[in-house]
Amino acid sequence: MKLMDTMPPPPALETHALSRHFGRFTAVKNLNITVPTGAFFGFLGPNGAGKSTTIKMLTGLLTPSAGSVRIFGENFHPQAVALKRKIGVVPEKLHLFEQLSAREYLHFSATMYGVAKADITTRSEEILHFMRLEDKQHQALADYSHGMRKKIALAAALMHQPRLLFLDEPFEGLDVVSAKALQQLLKTLTQKGMTIFLTSHILDIVEKLCDHVAMIQQGELIASAPIETWLSKGSLESHFLKHMGQEPLHSPLSWLTEAP
């Protein structure tokens, strides 16, 4: 057997000194992370920590001020169309074509990624059924609830069979049944070799799904370890509060707790 046949695949994602400045404000500073192929990678931080800015740079929506990104061993930049075809993205703030129906939106998204027409039809039917949107598939997205919009955004991101999937708060707005079904789907996808990069404030879900967790604060990476390492020394929530320098509020609001 040739040596090259035994070599492990390159990481799905690598960053080196990745940074982004907005004027004098530094949103992300010297970020170095490595995400192995097939990993379920959790990326945590409080609001405003730089998570969404990072994902925008990792998916070509925002040009880094400094540093580099490699995807599957290749240099990535906003014009790297071939690499973008290997990526699926569900951003926190959804920007859908709201006058389209769910089926029309899936067709449009898949066509943009070059999926064959016959495959689009089959995949649309399967994923609309999975997302419990069959009876709403011809309804305009403008009339969808937030949870339904989240579902269709995820469905569109999966239509072209991405190898690397970025999920920015995917469980926000989902009902319990849909959230559970999504967890099971994501587990299955990683078992089949897909790499998932997840941000979420629901730490219980991160504990269940992720095999590696990194934490970011004020744009800087402050901790990164396999999930077993985190959980061997307490809950993920306790570590999160400790590393973020935040403790639960104990002081009551005086005007709400004083006797009338």
C-alpha cells in the first residue's frame, strides 16, 4: 500500500491568525482553530463575542482583515466558488426570498449549486416531509413563522449535499419536536462523514451533539478541548460561566422584590 493511501484527510477547516477589524474595533483577533473532517464542532461565546463575524469569514460572506482560512486543505477566499459548493450555511439572521414558496426556494437554492433537476424534485419531497412542511410547501415564505423559516433555511442548506455545514443558532425558535428531530438528523449527518460547525446558546444540546467545543470571548479564543475533557470537570454551563468571567445574577431588582 502506498504511503499516501494511509495518510489521514486534511482538516475540514483551519484558521491561522484570523482577524477582523471594523475601524478601531476588533471583532475577531488572531483566531486559530482546527476542525477535523467529520467532527461536530461547537463554537461558543456570549452575545457579541465574535461568533457570527467568524462564521461570515469562514463562509466567504466577509473578507478577513488578516489571517487565513483553509477548507479541506485548500486556501479559501470569497471568490473560491468550487470550495463554496462544498459548504452549507444557516446564518443566525435569515435572508430568504420571501415571495417564493418553500418548494420554489428549495428549487432555486439547489439550482444555484448545480443540483440536477430530477434530484431537486426527490430531495425537496423528502426534506419537506422531514421538516413537516408538506402542507405549507406552496405558501409564501413571508407568511412563515420564525421556526418554519429556520427549517426551510436548513433544508436549503442541505439540498446540495454539503461536506461542511455551518449552523448559527439553528435551534432558536424551533418547537420541541422539531428540535429533537433536528438533533437526530445532525447526528446522522456526522456519522455519514459530514463536518458540522455549530454555534448555540443551548448548552445542553451542545453537550449532547458536539465532540469538540471551543469558546470565544471578545473576539479571542480562550479555550478549546474535546467534549470529554470539558465534562470530566463539570457541566459545560459551569465552564462557560467560569471562562466568560460571568456568574449568575444574585442581586434582585429592588423595585420588583420590595413589599408594596
